[in-house]
Amino acid sequence: MDRATRRGRFITLEGPDGAGKTTQAERVAGILRAHGKEVVTTREPGGTALGNRLRQVLLDAETPLQPTTETLLMFAARAEHVAHVIEPALAAGHWVVCDRFTDSTFAYQGDGRGIAKRDIEALAAFTHPGCWPDLTLCLDVPPATSTERMQERTLDGFEREDGGFYRRVREGFVKRAERETRIVVIDGSRALDVVTAAVQDAVEEFVRRLDAQG
Ligand code: T5A
């Protein structure tokens, strides 16, 4: 199959708030570009005009949503994002680096809010059948690190949740990583250069494995 018709790869960054995903997403894109890949960087919720409008609703600390509403809006934003950004980029052979995807819904709405996993699975199958990340880097940080890193900013609705919510979210990510081999857990609480080196190793290993497959 030639370069023009080869489907790109989908890499996501996951973890609790303040874990360092946005910081590392840029670095992942840089590593891939150094390997000659065309890279599209994006994030959730968001990534499209409607997705960004839904993001404002979802993160608005003044208007808390029912967990069911929150879950459905996450998937509504995702449906647009997959259809208009992620799938077209992958089909064109580009690599997509996305800050959060459906693993966040399992951790935040599932473990955090108590939405049944089978309902999230059904919504994922409905919204993005056959479109799952090839590699997920999950930056693991304890709630105290999240709080410390968010000190300087005005907190959105999620960031105002209590420590119990963040413990459940963190455990949710770690448990999901035990079941999904595409998820690599990286200790995100370490110094930035140490985390960056671990992220680089994981990405280089993934690219090497693909190259070896031809
Ligand atoms: N959500 C999202 C759901 O509930 N369900 C879903 O399905 C989806 C998709 C999104 C919210 O939506 C929720 C989860 C979120 O609460 P957001 O503002 O995009 O809101 O939240 P985050 O994605 O968590 O973004 P954050 O900016 O809060 O965290 P990041 O991106 O993980 O962290 P980053 O890179 O911005 O770093 C935070 C700070 O820490 C520093 C950075 O310089 C920055 O100042 N930092 C480090 N400092 C020391 N050592 C390191 N190793 C550091 N790494 C970064």
C-alpha cells in the first residue's frame, strides 16, 4: 500500500486534570513530525465549532449538568469531532494526536459520576464504531498534584470537584489501563524532563513496532 492510501494512526493522551497532557501532546506531535509524519493535534471536548460550543456548556461551573446530560453532550461533541476531524485526517494518512477521548468518559462520567459502563460502551459503539486509539499515553498523577498544578487558574466545573471524585477518576484510568493493552501508564507526577523522556520512549517504541511490521 503506498503512502497516499495508508491510514494514519490515532494517539491519545489521558489522565486526570493537570496531569500534563496538553504539555506532552505538543511534544508527541514534535516527535512524530521528526519521523516525517503529517500530524493533526486536537482535543476533547472540542475540536470543531459545535464541539467548542458544547465545551463551554460542559465546563461551565455555574450550570452543573445531570450526569446523563453530561455524558450525552460529550458524545455529541465526539460524533462531530470524529466525523469532521479525526476520521478524515486518518483516512488522508495523517497521524492524529488528541488530548482526551472516550477513555476520559469512562473515567469521569463512569467512575467519577456513576454512569454505567455498559451505557458508555453502547454510546461509544454508536458514536465511533471502529475508531479507537492505536496508542494511549495515560499520565497518572495523584489528586494532590492535580490541585497543585491548577492553583494559578480559575477552575471550571470539573476542576471544582472534590478529592473523592478525583480519586475515583484516577483509579478508573488505572483500571482501564489494566484491561486495554494500547494504554501505557506514565507517572506524570515526576519532573517535566523525566515525564517527557518517558513519553518519548513510549512513542519511539510504538513507531519502531509499526516500522517493523512494514
Ligand atoms: N472530560 C473530558 C470529561 O469529563 N469527559 C470526557 O469524555 C472528556 C473528553 C476538560 C474537562 O473535561 C472532562 C475532563 C476535564 O476536566 P480541560 O480544561 O481541557 O477540561 O482539562 P484537562 O484536559 O485536564 O486540561 P488541563 O490543562 O487541566 O490539564 P493537562 O492538559 O493534563 O495539563 P497541562 O499540560 O496543561 O499542565 C498543567 C500545568 O502543569 C504544568 C504545566 O506547565 C501547566 O502549568 N506541568 C508540570 N509541572 C511540573 N511537572 C510536570 N511534569 C508538569 N507537567 C505539566
